[in-house]
Amino acid sequence: MYTVIIWCLIALFLLQPGLAREGAMFGIDLFTEALLPYLLPYLILTQWLLRLPGKEPKGRTGTYWKTYLLGAFGGFPVGAVSVSHQVKDGRLTKREGALLIAICHAPSSMLLIGYVGNELFGSAPVGWLLMAVIHGLNLVFLLILSLRASLVREQHHVSSDSPKRRKGSPLTESLKESSQTIVLVATTVVFFSAVGTVAADLLARLSPLDMNTAGMAVFPLFEMTAGLQTAHDLFAGMNLHAALTALILSMNGLSIHLQVAVIARGAGISMRWYAAARLAHMLIVPPVFMLFLLL
């Protein structure tokens, strides 16, 4: 099936090379203007902090909360990077990693406040409210996991010693891994923006939808930032804009899911709980956000 999909995309790109280029340029603009300035500095700092020698938190719950604070507020895919790093180091089991990758997953605080709040809505408090709702749900999940850890004795042995395989300085290693993550993010954003643009054009040709409406139907499925920008262009100033923004931020899109899947697979972490958590966010975050916003 994947082979058929790939050949179909190749055919579409060959038939619409100009449109594919337009989509790729759209993705490049989104990455350089909306994602890179907000993601890169925080990603480097959190990875540097994770690698600094120091005393590990006491108990499993301390490790969970430290991981959440370092990962979830950094945005996609910082949470996945932080969790997979600790699974590889032996500080978390693969089961704990699967649960924490599902929980430590949220848009960057800088993205929510700066890009969504200030740029899309012209109001930073909207970004703060979105951040409160998203992290509020995640923290409920984290509290449940922490209570379970305090009541049920962990059967797997987890080493508290840092591995000796990394011989570089913490800053050098954080820069190296951050650059790899940034390349992954840039690649998926540009690729899925190109795919989304071509797919929107195809949908507009095969249906009564115009190009803008087709883009609104397609972009959130492929690339979150493109979906957010399209929703703003079409519905700015309407309540529908706020509802769609919350839904798109909960869906994330294939671009982000692929980033997390690649990082998780590198540490042998299952994606089952991640999928369940994304579904919960789609069902809960938009109505709760709209309720608070309308109040």
C-alpha cells in the first residue's frame, strides 16, 4: 500500500511541479518564521540540561515530573526527544517511555503565546488560555501516572547512572542532537506542506470546493502550522477560528506524528498510548477552550 501511495505522490508532483514547489516554499516560510525561532533555543537548552551531571530526582514520580517540565513546555517534538533520551540512558523503562511520550506532548509555549496568541489572534492571553487547557489535560494524565507509580511497585530495573557512551561535553552533545531534530522537523514540514498543497489542488478539481476551502480540509491533516495559518486566513475574527485552532493543535497532523514516531522508534518505544492521548485531546481540548474563551 505504501508503494502505491508513494507512486501516486510522485505522479502528482510530476504533473504539478509548480504547485509542489509552491507548497514546499510555503513550508519553508512556515518553518523559518513560525517554528525555528520558537523551537531551536528551547530545544538546545532542555537537551543541555538533561545532559548536565547532577542528582537524579528521588523516586519515579520525580523523574516523571522533571521529564514533563523539560519536555512538554518545549513543544513538538522536544517531549519525545527528552523521553527517548532517558529511555536510551536507562533512566526510564520502555513502558514508562510510551506513557510519557503520550503525556509530554504539547505545542511549544513560545509557539502558543507568540505565534498563535500574538500573530494569529492579536492577543497573548488567548495563547496563555490554550496553553492552560492543553497542559491542564496533560497534567491530569501525569498525575494519574504518578499515583500509579506510588501505589504499584515498578517491576523493571532502571539504572540511575548516566551512561558512558557519550564522551563529548553536554553542550556539544545537546547541539548535535538538537541539530538532528531540527533537520527532521524541517524535512517533514516542507514535505507535508508540498503534499498538502498538491492534495488541496486535487480536491478542488474533483469537488465543488474552492482552493481555500480545500486547503482548510487538507492542511490540518498533513501539517499543523499550515493548517493554523489557513484557518486564520479564512476565519479570522470568528468563533470558528478559535474552535478550529484548538482542534488543529490537538490533531497535530501527520508531520508531527511522523517526527514523534521516528524519535520513539529509535528508542524502541510503543506509540499506542500516544495515539490514545491524541484522540483524548481532540475530544476534550476544543470544547473546554471554547467554554473558557466565551466566558
